[in-house]
Amino acid sequence: MRTQLLIIAVQIVLTTTAICQPSSTKIQRNMKLNAGIITSKIKETKEFYVNNLGFGVTFENEFYLLMHTPNHGSEISFLLPNHPSQQPLFHKPFQGQGMYVTIEVDDVDKIYDDIRKKGVPIKIDIRDEPWGDRHFAIEDPNGIGIDIVKYSPTQKN
């Protein structure tokens, strides 16, 4: 009898746990985001990210470039437009407006100095925001804004 009560109690706990979990937990949890940009400027893009931001090449072929941040924590990809190996959904090139990426760094001032020394045009000069960010912005060869930021807690007076 005691064993049966224990089994019933365990079943109730498991059923309650399954029912009470939000539906999003039923989706696979191991996800990795990789933003992709369709562009004819793959060569220029590779040079920009490697030479100015220290990115590495994860994979490349004649129509696709996958790059990673220096710590391999994030990736971004670039694809030639209208490539016959791709479905029509992935044919239209990015038009150079309406997109940005944020790169979080530990020492935004050092990165800012390095970028300036390399002669990369600064689109937004380094600044502190009231909500706690310290950041600046540049633009890649495709017109993608790159916000380089150090997040810090807002100071309370």
C-alpha cells in the first residue's frame, strides 16, 4: 500500500510539473542563432571583419562565408545572392538599410582606439548612455550598423 501511494504521489508530481511548464520549455532548448546576410560583397566583408574586429573564418566556399567572433561565442554568415544552390527565399540581396548587430565587449575603449587607429570610419562616437551602456558604432561594407558596447549597470544617485 505504501509503495502504491508513493507511485501515485510521484505520478501526480510529474503530471503537475508537465502541465504547469510554459509551452516554450517544450521547444528544444539547445539553439544557436546565426544571422545571415545575402550580399555580393563577400570578399570585402571577410576582410572587414577579420582585419578590424578579429573575427575568424569558420567555413567558406565560393558562395558562402561563416565567421565567428574571436572567442567563438557567436557567428554571422554571408551568402551570395541568386546562387543556384539556394532556394529563391535566399536569393534577394540585402539592400543596405535597416539592420544592425551588437557586439558586446569587455573593454570598449580599447576596441574604440584600435578601430580608430585602423582608420575605420566611426558612425557614432564613443559615449555613455543614461541606461548604462558605453558604446560606439561603425558600419560594415554592406551597410550593417555595428554597435560595439560595454554594458554596465545604471548608476543610482
